[in-house]
Amino acid sequence: MGYERYSYAGINTGNNRNGSYERSFDTKYGQLNLTIPRDRNGRFENHTLPAYGRHSDNLETTVIQLYTKGITTAEIAELIEKMSGAHYSKATVSNMTKAVNEQVQAFQQRRLASQYAAIFLDATYLPLKRDTVQKEAVHIAIGIRPDGTKEVLNYQVAPTESTGIWTELLGTLIKQGVKDVLLFVADGLVGLDEGLNRHFPKAKRQRCLVHVGRNLMNKVRVKDRKAVISDFKQVHRAANREAAELKLNEFANNWHQTYPKLIKDLLKMPNLLTFMDFPPAIRQSLYSTNLIENFNKHLKRTT
């Protein structure tokens, strides 16, 4: 009201205190019984509690997390009541999950920027509820705008990594407004080249060197692993493309006699040094999919 109770400042203001009403509010610590003041003109707003709210965000978050684990709405309602004493009907839980689905749909259909300096692509496996809960492949695209802004662009879910899913995801990005992409960064994903050839034929491509390094580590003897990865890292640490090509050739010469097939396969891989065509200030962000892998790790911790 802007003045203390019984203060002269309230005289002739056109509004007065008008008692109070009781209200319950559920928190993660249990239910609170609150006395909420009101005024005659109905203008009083409580800035601490949401209007008409009856539950805290923590409770809603718990409901969604339980739902993603495959627990039924009836079981969730029972669990929430046991946990906090708050009564949620099956219909209420269903409405909450429906609202989340609507938010997801809006996210996937939103308008994107027309230009991206780079788009990172990767797939990770997460538990997904259909009739039962099983791990499925979540195909994710994260973009960097020319001003450096990073954002999750979209994703597609499929039981496994498949040839058509990347083509579908890339086509969705175009529908969302993406027109020009300078570089796509990914590891040899199934069906990706086909999708890029169809939707972004002019974009450059970079093979994830971290994945390449891991593959090398897995195919050499344990006693050689430290030396192999140390030598290979010199490639992306080079000052320019010419130096990087020299380091790659040195690596091949050093290990060809010991692992001839491995080195032969490495040298046949396309798009190992594309990141060297970009300014030095951003190269270290472009030679691997670490950006999207870090996002995937966070995603797994929260699902």
C-alpha cells in the first residue's frame, strides 16, 4: 500500500486495507499456510509469491524429472504426495507434462538466424520413454553465430544413429531460417555427408580431431599411446596450414612402420585440416566437437 498500518498517509488515497485471506503454498520443504493481505480495490500484488500459484518450481521440476524416467502419472501423483504432502491428481500431472511437450514443440519450430560461422553435430544416447524406457540416439546441432553467440539449434530423436536422421535434422534447420553456414564440425557420423551434400553443399567440413586421436589411441599398444597422442596433438597446435600438414606428415613417418594400416587409413581421411582455413583466434574452437560433447555431458547429468 506504500504506508504503515493506521498511518495518516493512507487517508483520502482512494484505497484501503481490506483484511486478509488464507492460502496454502507447497514448497520442497512441505506445505505452508499463509495469510495474504488484500485491499478494497483489488490492486495489491505480492511480489514474493506468484499470482494464483500453489506450488513451487522445485515441485514442478521434480514431476517432469520423474516423468522422463518413465514413471506413470498416477505413480508420480502418489510419490509427490508422499514426498511433500501436496496433492497432485493424475490430470494435473498430465497437464504439466503436456505443457512441457508444447514448450518443446515451440522450441523446435522457432525461427533461427540465417547465418552461422559453425555448426557442431553429434549424437548421444539418453533414456527415453515410449511404451517402456530405453536409450535412444539424440542427434543434436549447436551453432555459433558470427558474433560468437552459441545456441542449441535443434535436435532429433531416433532409436539409433541412422542415415536419414541427419538429412531430416539439416532440412529442419533450413525450414527454421538457416541459409549460410561456413563450417560443419562433426565426427564421421552415419549419413551426415549425404545430408550435407543435399542441404548445405557449399559449407566446409571439419573432422573432429579429438575423435581421431581417440581412435588412434584405441588401435595402438598401451606402451605407445602416450607418445602417439603427444605426436598427433602437434597437428592442431601448428601455427598455420602448411605447418599442420608438415606435422601430419611427420606423424605418419614416425609411426608408419609400426602401424602401417592405421597410418594409411588416417591419411585417407578427408577434412582433417579445414579449421586451418579460419582465423587463428577461433581455430582452437573448430578442430573438435568438444563444445557439443560438453553439452551432452551436462544433458546426461540432468536426465
